[in-house]
Amino acid sequence: MKSHSESYRQAGVDITAGYRAVELMKSSIARTLIPGCLSGIGDFGGLFELDLTGISRPVLVSGTDGVGTKLKIAFLMDKHDTVGIDCVAMCVNDVICCGAKPLLFLDYIACGKNVPERIAAIVSGVAEGCVQAGCALVGGETAEMPGFYPEDEYDLAGFSVGVVDKARIFDKSAIRPGDALIALPSSGVHSNGFSLVRKALAIESKVVEQYYDELGMTLGEALLTPTRIYVKQLLALSEVLTVKSASHITGGGFFENIPRALPEGMAAVIDKAAVRPQPIFDVIRKAGDIPERDMFNTYNMGVGMVLCVAKEDAGRALTVLHDLGEAAFALGEVAAGDAGVAFR
């Protein structure tokens, strides 16, 4: 006898819709399976066998995050197949900042009404993010919560685990004055600061449908551009030279995130002319009359990840990244001091 509860359905929870959603997402999940996956979707836990070949002292690195109020744009656009990429990116980009290779990912979707096609679209984005990061989607949870969320809204969060040999963890204590800072470009706003975005642009359906010549697309399309995932680039770079630290530029922008990847007594000196914000940031700044410092203290301003390498390795690092198709560029250098971040 198949599981079914008419009483639960009348309370607003359709468990058969959950089964339908799982069936629809199976093909997306299959794309993410990598060596080590031991269980399929539907078990009580996701099993993953660690391959510790070449790793003498394994260290597990975990990260968790959500998509935030960027989801409000997805609701207005009725487009749900990209926010899953954001969810994965926000987790695995943090994990790689320690030098760890992400191995597995789990998602959590809470919704007011389980619409199987919408849930499957969300998970298709999660799967795409996992493919980009080279990790497996080993499980997740969809919670239908009527009366808690509106029927057409949901929340999305995730959790990732990676592994790194202890000897290869990025070591910011090795940073010295004169070390080079290298920027990896973002794809736009990524998944932070959307409360300010929505306030500045007075976001509603007609606004997101507006076409901007400087963006080459509608405002909604620009804002929904998925967060870039930097895992494979950093893993490849760390194979050929020492990456001393990496900083994922998320909420708090330059002023909060770059100092997290520096030791005490060190500051980041940024060449302001090198920063290359996409047009979307100027649209936000003008619409909200936002001071420049607040922009750099809220958004990535075109820089999704900042790496620190020895000065003598900077040229080689840029060459390696360019060969990988990454439009990396020199951002500045490390200097003695406690200023955090300074522009020149």
C-alpha cells in the first residue's frame, strides 16, 4: 500500500506531491554522482566513501549558507532553475577558501506549497552548481509548511563538506608585506546585499521586467545571474603554486571579507582603478543614491574571489588562471598595518 494521508492533504500538505517532485529531480541528481557515492535518493542519510589516496592527514571542511532575499527576484520572475547554483556557490566557495575540495552537498527547501515542477527546477539548479563544483548532491529535504510560507514562496539553503590534507590548508600566517592580491571576476551581484537592492530599486514585477540598454537584458535577468563557482580554478592553481589565502567576497564586501584572509598586522592595499564593476552595480548605486564606500562594503563590485600569493608567484598565477579561461587580474598587494582595506 502506497503512503497517502487524506487528513494531511486537507491540512495543506500533499505528500504525494513530494514523491512526484523526487521523481522529477532524479535525472538532475544523477548528473552530480561522482566516485564515492554509495547511496541513492530516498535513504535516511547520504553515504559517501572518502578516497584518501595521497592525503596523509585529512581535514574535513564544512560550509552552510542560503540564497537570501535574492529569492524574491526569482518569485517575481517565476524563474527557479538558477537559484540552486547560488545556493551551492555560497557554500563551496567558502569551503575552497581553506583549500578543500568539496565532496558532497545537501539542500533544504521549505515551501508553502509543494509544486513538484517548481521543486524540480530548483533542484536542477542545485545539481548544476554541484557539477560546476565537482561535488555530489547526496541528499536533501523538501518541507511543505502551509501557513508558514505563502503558497508561491520558498526558502533554500544548503550544506557542503570537503576535504583537504592538513599540510595543504591555505595558511594566511605565511603572508608577508609585498605579497600579491589577485582578483577573480564575479558575474554580478552574486547572492548578497539583495535587501539593499530591493530597497534601492523599489523591486516589484514591472521593475524586474524593465530592459536596460547598459545591462543588455532586463533588470530581473541581470539580478538573477547566478553566483560564480571558483572551486576548479583554485584547486588547479594550488597544484602548481602556493596559495596563501583566499577570500570569498560575499556580504560585507571588500571591507569585511578581505581582512578575514589576512593575519593580524597586515592590510590589503587595493588598486581602485583595477576594480571592474559590472554595469548592474552602477544601476543600483544611482537608483539608491548609495555612497561609494557603502557599495564596496556591501557588494563584490565585480570581484568574486581574492587570492593572496607570493609576489614572485603573481605572474605565474595569472598565467595559470588565464589558461583556465579565468579573466583574473592583479588587484593590489599586502602591506604592514591594521587598516584592513585601503584604496590607492
